[in-house]
Amino acid sequence: MNAVRNALRLAAMYVIAAASAAHAFSAHAGDHSYRLDNAAYRQECGSCHAAFPPKLLAAPSWRAVMEGLDIHFGDDATLEPAVQREIAAWLEANAGRRDTSAGGKPLLRITATPWFRKEHRREIEAGVQRRPEVKSFANCGACHTGADRGDYSERGIRVPGGGPR
């Protein structure tokens, strides 16, 4: 009787351990939530485009972006010097660790990084970025419903216009 009880106890422990492991994996699978807790960044940068998570570029890339605000992708995005220093310091302090350079130069576009290309271009049907609701891969909020909160988790992906991702 003790052998049966011990076997049942051991089986129950295996079931609980397996369920816990499955829950832990599913809770984190595809979880891409990022901090966007700098008010100046959200206000200044997020007023024109998505306030991109700092972890998506390395510090040298953010430094180059912030040093070129006068010619920021065809626009003059110049900021007051104190605000620019605050945002630049926050971006660098929260930057990603992946190399985001090519040919020895920092990449300025998140969409040009190998990580972005791997995450998006292999999974998404050709032409999705040309759909009127999307227009560009830089329009994160078109598909990532929580982008404005820094949530890029797969559970929040809704590709406009239907069809495959």
C-alpha cells in the first residue's frame, strides 16, 4: 500500500512540475514587453512615430540617431538641448546589447537590424507593409496592438487586411 501511495505521490509531483514548466514557457513564449517609462521620450519622439523600445538598438545606434536630429529621416526633429540630453542618456542606459551596426557604422533604422529582419521578414507575407493600414514596417502599431505601451508580444499581433502574417 505504501508503494502505491508513494508512486501516486511521485506521479502527482511529475504532473505538477510538468504543468508548472508548461505554464512558465507559455507565459514567456513570444513575450516582448519593453519599458517606455521616460515621459520626455514618449512625448517628443512618440508624437511623430512609435516610441520605439530602446532595447531594439544598441547604444551607438541611439547615439547616432540623437546626434542627427536635425536631419532625422528627412525631418528636422531638433529638441531643446536639455531634453535631448535627457532622452539620449535614457536611450543609451536602456539600449540593447545586440550589435546594431553594419560595415562598422551604427544602423539608424530598427527595421534594418538582423534581429528585426529575422523576426518579421521571414514570418510576414510579402507586401504586408504596402497595405494601406500598414504602409511601412516602422508603423509598429499597425500590427502590434500594444506598441504604444511597449508591448510587442505575439499575443497582441493583429495584421490588418487579413491574410497570413
